Amino acid sequence: MAKTAAGQPVPARRADAERNIAAILEAGTRLLSADPAASVADIAKAAGVGRVTLYGHFPSREALVDAVLDHAVEVADAVLADDSLDTAPAPEAMARLLRSSWEVLDRHRRLFLAADRVLATERIREHHERPLRRVERLVVRGSPIHSCVLT
């Protein structure tokens, strides 16, 4: 069983709760990526749940947008997780990463606007740490200093 930061056990969620959360995150990603002003009621309706159910999982719009951004970044990171980026020559890998990144960024650019309205800049940056590390590793691998050290 998982534990909270205070070491208290966290009960497992019921299957219907997991399905509701997944539906809310998918609907939130879709709607906020189309319209950053999409309402919580619109997201609940698109997810097939009531507002009470949505608020039971996400107590505020900020919490919902935070979770939706996290979900979108996870999905994007999975798309960008191309094992060949670690083995291809750095310039080729960077070109592939940039092409796929722009597609993902374009799809979710309005979601960023929704997040920017309710989340602190530092929180938005935290969501992007994992994908940013991927880019940093690639930049370091392709830098002339790194190449000189390895040879």
C-alpha cells in the first residue's frame, strides 16, 4: 500500500474512481488544449461525470489544471521517449527530438495558457523537469567539450 509524505497509508482507489480520474484528465487535456478558459463544468460533462465527482478528485480548478498539465507532460514525454535518441548522432537525434517536440507543443499550447493563469511559474517548470533532462543530456552529449573529453 502506498504511503503519504507523513507515512500514513493511502487506501487504494476503487476501479470506478480510477476510470473517472482518467476520463477527467483526458477530457481536461482535450478541452483545455482547445480552449484555456474551458469551465470545470464543461470538463466534467465531457468526462461523463458530475461536478461533484470532479471536485471530489480535484478540489479546485488549480488542482485540476495542475493534474491535467502533469498528465499531458507524461503523455508527451512518452511520445518523446525514443531510445534511438541515445544512440543516434547528437545532431540527428536533436533534429528528431525538435520535430516531435514541436508537434506536441503545438497540440497543447493552449493548455499552457490555462496553466499559466492558475499555476505558479515554478510549478509549471517542475512539470517539465523530466523532458528537459532529456534535452539537456542530448545537448551535453553533442557539445564539443563533451566530445573532446570522450576522445
